[in-house]
Amino acid sequence: WETVKQEMVEVKKLDPAVADKIGVLIQKKGLLDLVEELEKSDLSQNKNVTKGLSDIRLLLEYCELYNCVDHVSFDLSLARGLDYYTGVIFEAVLHPDESDENVGSVAGGGRYDNLVGMFAPKGRSIPCVGVSI
């Protein structure tokens, strides 16, 4: 985290206090409880945050319906190429025999509605989700 914070402050010229707030946020993991916590925070004043939390809520509600929510975590430290992802991003981590030890990331991806549209006639928006294994 210290290396990332240093880049945020020195290269990106972010206020150190803001970087510290980000540092607290990226340590959070949870499920709907975390979504609700964030919805009640000052972050929810941002329309992009509100939209993102709505998407995460919907995903977690589907996970509950399909009885797979105990295999999912909403992890604020996860980041991907922010230049083209337009929605939920994900990562699959293999945990052998349900222990805390993990093999690591075996898949990842997310939603990127604008990327394919850049190559389409007239810049059309084409909804896409991609994954790499």
C-alpha cells in the first residue's frame, strides 16, 4: 500500500489525507453489509458510486438466490484496467480444500461496454463482459 500511496501523492498529486481515506476503504471486504455501509456513507453522494453499489447489490442478491453467496466476496482492494471497464469487475481465486491458503487468481475480468464500440461503426455502445482464465 505504501508504494501505491506514494505514487498517488507524488505522481498524481493527490492530497495525502485523501490517499489515507482510500487506504482505509481498500481494506474493506464483505457482502450486502458492506454495500449498505457504503450506501450510508458520504461516498453515496457520487452518482457513479451509487450506480456501482447498485450493480454490486444486484449481483449479490442473485448470488443469494442461487445459493452461491458464500463463495463470493465484495473486495474493495480489487482493481483492473480502469480505462475501459464500465461496471462490475471480478476475480476468481482458487482455495484448495476450503482453507485460507489459496493458489491465487485463476480468472478475472469485468464489464466493458465502451471498448468494443470504439471499433464499431458510429461508435455504437455494445454491452460486453469478458474473462481471462
